[in-house]
Amino acid sequence: MHLSGIVTRLRAAGCVFAEDEAQLLISAARTPVDLAAMIDQRAAGLPLEHILGWSEFCGLRIAVDPGVFVPRRRTEFLVHQAVALASQSLARPRTVVLDLCCGSGAVGAALVAALDQVELYAVDIDPAAVRCARRNVGAVGGQVYEGDLYEPLPAALRGRVDVLVANAPYVPTEALGLMPPEARNHEPRVALDGGVDGLDVLRRVTAAAPVWLATGGHLLMETGEQQAPASVATVARNGLIPRVARSEELDATIVIATMPADDPGDRSRRRWFRESDALEAQNLASVGQASGSRSPTASCRQNVSE
Ligand SMILES: C[S@@+](CC[C@H](N)C(=O)[O-])C[C@H]1O[C@@H](n2cnc3c(N)ncnc32)[C@H](O)[C@@H]1O
């Protein structure tokens, strides 16, 4: 099939960037039979990135397996903000980065590419995401853990994290049905569903963050613009200093929570955690969950408004 025929087929199937997609499929296909199968898959609504097996993110080629959340362009803003903050605190020889809800591992991999000397840890609850992240994060020397938020992390990491990034699920449950079919049908619900108000996971991330952040460390969470005030309130309730960063260009909102430089309350909370076991850590995390909801995710296809 010629380029123009492929473009016509993709356009008829609703692909907005039909020309670009056609070129990508042509260059990825090994044989004409391959190409025909890829065009059929795309016309049937499979995300382009799942067909190609990769997604471009922050100028990197990130492996993305079928069933794994496709990194969104919007989330590049989270990376930019994290790089700016990490670059301000160059006092330490290495930046300790924790990527919670890592999916393919795109955010952590991009931070390693942008910063010197990163010690990277990543966590996801979904085994398919963990397998995928091990390829992307493992390739840059990071470690990937499977489990619920902080639960699988080594205790030695407590109080050492300089940059904690979390593009967690943040779509309110009721809004899942409004999402584009590509996301609804081909990305796992656990990657999208943030509970009643979309903030369930973000509340749990925030509640336990003081235990893991280094003094002066930062937690950066992607959230919906409308969800930012509630996220800020959660951050403040947990003794962290909140700030909101917004990119109109990428339609991205980031809530940044900074660990105060000298907060005896935080210190005692950390001491309590060091004395407790992993189960107790999970109990603290669930305090935030009990009170709340969740939020929306990144870019092109996941946003509720799209
Ligand atoms: C919106 S996706 C974002 C993935 C990645 N951070 C990115 O930006 O491409 C959210 C991810 O959070 C993971 N997740 C959801 N709940 C989790 C939990 N309780 N603990 C760890 N990971 C979780 C999902 O499996 C999914 O991979």
C-alpha cells in the first residue's frame, strides 16, 4: 500500500496525525504483511505506541509494551520541573530520585538523562508495567520494585529521597467513561482510576512522603488543574510546603511539595517510622487514602477533557 492510501485509511479511522503515523508505521514494518497488520491494528484503535513498541518522551525512545500506560507529552512538564529543582540543590554528589507509579519508567529514565549522577528507584503495582520499566530503567542503572507505592522499597531509602516524582492515576472514577477509547480500552484501569475525586493515590503518596524525603527534598505530582487546590491542601496537612506549577502550552499542572529544612515534627515522624516495620509504614500511607479521592493523568489521550 502506498503512503497516500495508508494516510487515507488512518484518517478515516480518526487518526488526527495520519501522515506522521503512516511514516512511522512504514519505517517500523519489516515486510508488507507486517505493515498491513499494523495498519489494521491502528485502524482498530490500538495506540500507535503499542504497535510500534515505543514512545518518544523527552527526546528519548521509551519501550512501551501492550497494556502499559503510554507516557504523555504533558508529563514532560513534570520532568522539566524536577530537573530545575534538582539542579538548584547540587550540594550532594548524587541526586536520589524515586519514581512512584512509574509505568514504563519514562519519567525516571528522562531524569537520569537530564541530570548528572542519579541514583534511581522506581515502583509500580502492575507486573506488566514493572517488566517494561525494568527495560527502560534498568538500561540507565536504576532499580524497579513491584508493589503498592512505598511498600516494596528498602528501608534504607527513608529520609534520602531528593526528588520524588509521581504521575499517579488521577482520573475521577466517574470520568473514566469520558476518556478516549484508546485509553479506556488499551490502558489498564489501575493506571487511570484515581477514585471518587481522582486523588486517592495522590493522598497516599503525600501522606507517606515525609518519611522518604530528604530534608529540603521535593515531591512532584501531576494532577488536574481543577484538582490542584485539594492537592495543595493535602500537601499542607502533611507538613510539606506546597506550590503549583502550570504549563498552558502542555496543559499540565504539577503540585510540588517541599520537605521543610528543619521541622522537628517531620524528624519525629521519621524516627517513628525507622522504629516501625514495613506494615506500619503502610498504615500511615493509608491514612491519606481513607480521607480521599484521586486524580487524572498525563497528556494526549488520558486527559478527561480530550
Ligand atoms: C498514569 S500511569 C503513569 C505511568 C508513568 N508514571 C508515566 O507517566 O508514564 C499510573 C501508573 O501508576 C501505577 N499504579 C497505580 N496504583 C499504584 C499503586 N498503588 N502503587 C504503585 N503503582 C501504582 C499504574 O500501574 C500505572 O502504571
